Amino acid sequence: MDDKYKYLPREMKKLKRFIGWRKEESNGKITKLPFSLIDGKAIGWNKEVRWLSFNQIMDKEQDLGFVLSDDGIICIDLDKAISEAGLTPMGKDIVEAFKGTYVEISQSGQGIHIFCKGEIADNLIRPSDGIEIYKNNRYIALTGNIGNGTYFPVSNKLLDKREELDKLYKKWTQEKISIRSQLQDIKRPNMTFNVQFQDLSIAEILETMARTNVKANALIQGASITGDHSRDDFIFLVLARNYTDGNPELMKELFLLTPLNRLGSGEKRKEDAKYLEYLDKSIERVLGLGHYFSFDWSRHLSYKKRMKAYERA
């Protein structure tokens, strides 16, 4: 275990932030499932009490995930930054700017994780552009694969890259309307797509659901509305559809963060792959229901913007 993550910065190893992750295939797609290394269960993996320190897991032969928790450790996640010809132009520029800090190749062999110290206003989520920058409410599936120096220098340091991070963050937040929102407008010309989900963390969406909907709040708190697991699941997914504008990936991620998630519990569906298939089919059923009313995020985003301006004043 220690050899695999030999170059992981000591500052990260000292923190109680480690969980496990494994790959599961569902409907032809590979999903990375997080779980607590305490008992191997996915339930509550995002709770601090379910995390372990590196010293506590050195004897476990398990792929590790590192949870980001808003303390100045940032991860830049570049997707498809490595091709047969080498680093993509964008990947090369970003790797060069963050040279010297810990970098690893992702589990796909085509992506890159860059860890550094710094500050950003909120998580930046731009998967269609191949870049995501996280500071909290996210785990990173570590690989320990630092390469051979071809793509980036080998390092075991967690460097302060505030200036470089600030430039990168500003560059990717300048565009007001994302490609994704433009596509949504084309698909549904009679509806106004105001939400820019790259400005919202999963935790914010979940918290807003709990604050603004009684049924969602009950399910998020672990209560049962109907007394039946499957019916409760379906109700939550219907609500999640409204808050994510029917985005199946966001719906799935929200669901897996709630007590409704029964991965690894041994209840009803013993195999995680079958459970994920059940979840995917449930989401498909919900999305097939037809017309729905999207939650209006404009007030939330406007308030968030005012608060940032107030904090800067």
C-alpha cells in the first residue's frame, strides 16, 4: 500500500480523509463507487466519521480516495488530457503552470489529477470542456501513478499555487453561458434554462432540496415517506429531476449521497452492480414521465452573488 502511494504528499497523508473506491459497470458505463474503509459500505461515505487516516489503512490492499473538505487543498481534474501523441495543448499548458506540485495520472490513463494549495470561490465543474476544479464536497479516486516523467515532473510536494490557480479559475469562469445551457435551450425552446450547474456544488443542490421541499427534507434526513424503499427512491428521484433540470448524472450523484443509498448494505440487492442497474432504470422511468417544472435557481444564485460581493466589501 505505502509503495503505491509513495509520492502522495505527506501533508495529505497526515489528514483523516481517506476512503475506498471501486469500479462497477452499469448499462455499459463504468461508475467509481466510494465507500468507507471502516466497514466497506457506501452509506455515509461523505461523513467525516467515516474517513480514516493513511496510517490506519496502510495494511489494506485497496484503491484509495481522498476527500476534499474546504481546507485549502485543491484538486484540478483534467479529463482526456493525455493522448497517443502526448499531452493535449490545454493539458500541457496547465501542467506547466503547476509544475513542482503533486500530479498523478487518473485511473482511465487519459486524465490528470493536480493537487496543490490555494483558494477558489466554489467548485468549477466543466466536464464538457475537460476540466473540473474542486475544493470541497468531492472525493478524488487516487491512483498513485506518477508516470515516468514524460508528461510531468515527479513530485511528492503539495505546493502553494494561489497565483496560478487564480488565473486558471478566472479563465474558466469568464464564460457566462455554458455550451450545455445553450444545448438545453435548443432542445426545449419554450423553457428558459437559467441554471449554470457548474456554479453549484452537489452539497448546495442537496441542501436546497432539503430547505425548500418537505418531502425531500424527510428523505434526506433518513425518514421514510411511504414505508417502502422503492417508492421512497422513486419520489426522491422525481424531486431530484426538478432540481437538476432532468440531468441523470446529477440525479444519480444526489441519490447516492442520501440515506436512500443502499450500496453495500446487503439489503434487497446484494450485488452493487445490480443495485446500480436498478437505480439507472429508476432514473430512466422518472425521466420518461414527461413534463415537469424545473426549480428556479435564479434567486439562489443571485443571493450567492450578493453575499460574495458583501464579503469582498
